Amino acid sequence: MLSIIIPVYNEAEVVESNLRQIQQRIGKPDLISDILVIDGGSTDQTFEKAKSIEGIKVYTSEKGRARQMNFGARKARGTILYFLHIDSLPPPNFEQMIVDSVEKGHLAGCFRMSFRSEHPWLRLISWMTKFKARSCRGGDQSLFVATSLFKKVGGYNENFKIYEDHEILKPLYQQTDFDVVQEKITTSARRFKTKGVLTLQLLFWMVYFKKWMGASPENLYRFYEKHINN
């Protein structure tokens, strides 16, 4: 019923441990059709470490989260697709919560999120994810969507090397009653620790502002590579 799709790139340090933790949080394995890790051509041991774990299907696709997640969706067997970042850990029994939400008519949704950090600003951001507004969404919250609806909206826009998680939300919000499950998914704050919490948040806001002002996917990616991913 549920296909879990996890895009990765050079995550050898965490991929094995996090995949095992994700598996341990599954309460009803019979609800899981498959778990797919889509590697974007890692240059470390990500592929090999993921492939060593029983019950995980590992594929290689072109690099880029949108491309990797679309690739995973094409390989998936489930009637519900669950897109999950490798450094985000869903709550126990998450698969049942997703199935329950979809059966209630929410053909897309996510979980409330909490950063694994006590920084006041990150706690505030985490608190805001309980609200339904599209502006409160982020890729680290994960995304579940009925396979039929995913196909209807055309999947992720592969023109976006970043911002793809936000780009797909507009048609999903238009097509269904998007659900925010109030159980918390937890996610790493490692990038905030590297860049500085307020600095990185300001840079993310600049990305959103540039998109709002009409910046092209290429311009957004250039800004991201220069200021965030360096």
C-alpha cells in the first residue's frame, strides 16, 4: 500500500543508521509495499551501505532531488507514495497514520516537524509547522500523496534543483484537503549548525523572496550554490 521513497547523495555517515531507525518505526510491515533509496550518484559509500540493509531497494538515478523522487515514484508499487529525507525520522507507526489520513480523504499531507535542537529559533520554526498554511511547509516534514494524485499533478518539477518540495505543494493544496498530521517527525539541524541558525534562515527567506519575485529555477539554484551549499 505505502511506498517509502528516500533520495540520497553522499550520506554515507548517516544512511545506514537512519534507514534502520526508519525501519524500526514501522508498526505494521504489511502496510509497506517497498522502501526505495534513490541515490544521485554518490561519490562515497552511500550506495553500498544502503544496499547492505535487508528490505531496502537501492537505485541510482540522475542527481537532483526532484529527478530522484520522480524516478522512485516510477519504480514504486504502492498506492500511496511517501517521500522522506534521509535525515528526517518519522514517528512510530507513521505508516498507519498516513493510511488513516488518506482513507479520510486527505490525498496528500505531511507530519508536524521538530528539529533535533534546543535553539529557540528552531523551536519556533518547529512550532509553526503545526499550522496548515502552505507557507509553514518544508521538505523535512516529508510528504505523502496518493499515487493517482501524484501522477495527476505531474510529479515533481524537475526544472527545480532546489525548491521542488514547495513547488509541488500548490497543485496538491488545490486538488485535495491537505493534512498536517500532528504527530512529529524529527529532523537534523546539522546545516543550521554549520552556517549559523539566523544566517541560514535569512538565506532561505531570500530564496523564497526571489521565487516570489519571479526568479527562474536556474537563478534560484545559482544563489543556493553560492550562498548555502558552499
